[in-house]
Amino acid sequence: MTTKNLDVLAFAAHPDDVELAASGTLIKHIRMGQACGIIDLTRGELGTRGTAADRDAEAAESSKIMGLSVRENLDLGDGYFEINESSLMAVVTQIRKYKPSIVLANATSDRHPDHGRAAELVSRACFLAGLPKISTPPLEAHRPKAVYHYIQDRFMKPDVIVDISDVFEQKMQSILAFKTQFYNPNSTEPETPISSKEFMEFLSARALEYGRTIGTQYGEGFTTERTLGTESLTQLL
């Protein structure tokens, strides 16, 4: 993986958050020739199934499937990271390092409390990253043009939906790279809310629902922090 300015940088409280909710969008942008990356805030070490080392290896495999330009893990502490100066500066540094035009972040509210906390952490860091008086030499101030929050376990009405019909199968492959976390009939690990066959069917149904909303087969939904703008209504078709 190379270090370069990114078109889209997605942040995740846990490895696999982006895969579940926004990997189709990243894959689609990558196919358009844009550079995309993921910054995981934690290693998911408190997860019921698998180990932190398992999640590291699975994230690396998933990154290859998606074709990411970069993936890093800040290891801020699964379940325990807080919105404090240390965590904010860790995220600010990544934003200034990769200078993304667009940042994707966790859902603003969700079943797992880390998700909403990560959403606020990243949103605040995006603002702070643009303040020149915050010093991170040799990295210069940079503020992304937009922050979008992907939608996770709990249903939220999206402000924008991306058509992922042509990349849906690749998205599912990136999810299944996390072998310890998702449906595996041969697994002897404890069941979790995301390890059942029904959960995989739920993911497909959610994508079908969002796709149907915009007249396509599959979609991924996002909420926005500000009103979207366009030069022409025809661009919104």
C-alpha cells in the first residue's frame, strides 16, 4: 500500500464496520480510478469471536479484495476509546496525512455504543484538522470537503444512496474475508448477532431496500452533516 492523497477515506470503530456498510461505495470509487483507504480506530479486540490478530489478518485480506490504497489501525482501544485530545489528534493526523476530499464515518447512532462515539470523534477531528493553529509538523492543515455517515445495524433514513449494483458481489466477498466474525457452519465459536446466516440475508435485504428506493438493484445509504448542493438537478438522477 502506498501513502498518497486520497479521494475517499473511511473511518471505522472496528475492522469490518466499513465492509458491512460502505465497502460497495469504496469499491465503486476505486473502479472509477479514485484512491480510497480505511482507518480502523480499534483492532476489535473485545469481539466475542476471533482475536485481534485474526481481525488484523482478515482486514488485510479484505483490503486486497477491495483494492484499497491504504489501511491503518490506530489501536485506540475497543470499547474504551474516548473523545479526548489524544484520540482527536490521532484522527487529525490521519486526515492531514492523506488529505481526503471525502470522509466516511460510522453511523451517528447504533446498537454498538462505539459507533456513535466514533462518528462524533471523526466529525470533530475533520473540523480540527482544518485549523492551522493546531500544529502537526510536517503535516499541514486540511479539512475534507464533506463527511458522510454510513448506516449500520439500526435503520436510518438515508440522505443519499449510492448505487452498488455492479459491485455487490465484491462487497460481499470483502465482508466474508472476516471469517471469524460471520456465518460459518463449521465454526465452534459462540453465536453473536452478526454470525448467523440470517444476518447475511439481512445485509442483502438492506441493500435491496436502498437500491429499490433509487430504482436500482442494490444500494448503500448515508446521512449527511450538511445540505447537499449540485450545479444541476439532472446530476441527481
